[in-house]
Amino acid sequence: MLRDFSVQALFMGLLTAFVGFASSFAVVLHGLAGVGATEAQAASGLMALSVSMGVCAIVLSLRTRLPVSIAWSTPGAALLASGGTVEGGFPAAVGGFLVCAALIVLAGLWKPLGRMVAAIPATLANAMLAGVLIGLCFAPVKAIAFDPLLGLPIVVAWAVVGSLNRLYAVPAALAAFVAVLAFGIDIPDGAFAGLAERLLPQPEAVAPVFNIAGLVGIALPLFIVTMASQNIPGIAVLKVNDYRPNPGPLFAVTGLFSLLSAPFGGHAVNLAAITAAMCAGSDAHPDPARRYWAAVNAGMFYVIFGLAAGAVTAFVSLAPPILIQAVAGLALVSAFAGSALNAFREPENREAAAITFLVTASGVSFAGISGAFWGLVAGGLMTALARYAPRRRA
């Protein structure tokens, strides 16, 4: 195994971890805060997710000798940000995280549940995801309206660098955010006083609360988004690169690590899609049999980044919230474009997809349950009616 290690895989692992962490940690922080987490709880959740997905990637990649990249559920974090606080506050959200993780384990071990998830029309799943993402994608425009001198550098950096290499667009926006924070914002004296202490890991356990709002408003939509937008595409990326994994055990193990991170505020870890392509491609190593070390190295760096999550959160909190939301929104533009395109691709399902998108994007909750769930229900009913009506006419 050690003979398979290479410097090329080491650098690709570092790049994968940096891109994965830097491009979407803002989405995670915003999502956890959206369901009622305090700054300390959000930092704990970010740390738990990063450490869990790092260890999970190491375990799975070494066990299977495949470049199995793991990520937190970025669409799931966007879902949390759009849904708002549920009845019972953050403890109820943690209860929802635990139920979601259990469902992921079950989907990996019990094939009928996995087939049920796969049977959800792709157009509706993408429409729900697009409805979840659109709110955050407005944030860059709002940031410019808030203060052009602060918002424009972030957007311009993302656009210019992205036109050259899309992979570095969000890290460039994050670098611009740091520059704006350093030179464009008056930071009060003593703001960095406790930053050194935050470099030490500070996990904060949350006693879960289980209720209907957390189950239906968080657990079920989070499960569907994570499976449809992350786990299933993650398997597809491995297959495109000529690997033939057994999906069930991979899903089950990611669900297990989600169970471990949930009590500390982590919403879900899953198979990666974009960073999976980095580790599974030829840039990681010319020999496909040795590329798994790229995922192993990425896992190690994820753990390191996660242990500094408290300092990252404290630093980010010094800026107006709209600026970090702008970075999060820019990180999701590509995902929104892809999900919207796939949602409205099929003419026969276009109206049902539109209903799902509109109900989800409205952000309106009914009976304490987020719009993402009701959007999927409304789209499903429209699909059923469209299929039933022609039979009645016949």
C-alpha cells in the first residue's frame, strides 16, 4: 500500500481538500445558523463534518483501494439555510440530522429504500434543489447593493478567475473576501483577542429533540437532496473514470459517519461529486490503481482544516453576514444552473417541475414544515395527475 503513495497524489489531495473546504464552508455555516445554531454550535458542526468526512474518505479509500472522495452535503446546507428554524430550534434540527443519517444507512443496507430514492423523478429532485439554491444565489447581488466597495471585489474576483479556470473561482472569491475584511472593514480593537484559543478544537454536543417538524421539514428533504444530488452522482463520477464500486456499502458508511457527526451539529456527509473527479482523474496519478492515495491525502487535510474550524468561524464572523453569504451564493451558482437545466429539460414534466420549484423557492412553511418538502409533494401530485388524466380520457 505504501508503495502506491506518490507526491502527485499528495498535491492533488491537498488541492482537493482546499477546494472542497474553501468553496463551501460558508454555505455550511450559513445553513447551520439558518436552523438556529449559535456561532459556537456552527463551528462545532463545521469541525465535526470536516473531521468525519476526512476519516470516512481515509477508511473507504484504503478499504476499497478506490479514490472515494467524501464531502459534506452542500445542497443540504443550502436547504437548511432556506428552510429556517423549525419548532424545537437547533436541537430539533439535530434530531433531523440523526434521522437523515439513519435513512442513509438504511438506503445502503436495504435495497428497496435505495430504489425508492432512485425512483423519485429526476426533474422534481432537481427542481427542489434549484428552489433551495436560488435564495442563496441572490446574495452576491444583495451584497453589491449593500456596499459596492465591499461586494464588487468578491464578485469580480469570482468572475475573472472563473473565466480562466472554474476550479479556482470560489477560492478566488474567498481570497477577495479576506482582502475586503482586512482592508475594507473597521475591525474593533480586541476582535482578535480570543482567536488563538479558537485554534483548539471546541466540539459542542447538542441533545437532539425528535418531533414532526424536524422529521418532515429537515430529515426527509435533507435525505432526498443528499442522496439525489451527492451520493448518486458520486457513484456516477467513479463509474465514468472506469471504477466499479458497490454503492450500498459506500452509502451505509457515509450514513454511519453522518450519525457520528450529527450530535455535534453536522448535518450530513456523503460521496463527493466535483472533488471526486479530481481524485479519480489522471491528474491524481497516471496509474488508476494508485489514485486512491489522492482521496486518502484529501481526507488527512480535511481533518486538519476541520480542527481549525473554530478560528475560521470566528474570523468570518467579523464581516457583515451578507458578504460571506455572497461567497456561499457564488459557490452555488454552478449547482443552481445545472439543477435548473435538468429540472426543465423534459417538456412533459415541465409544469410539475415548475410547481416544485416555485413552492420550494417561496420559502413558505406550512404546519412548521419547510417549503422544500411541500414543493416535492406538490410536484409529485402534478405528475400523478398528468399521468392519470390521459387514462381517464382514454
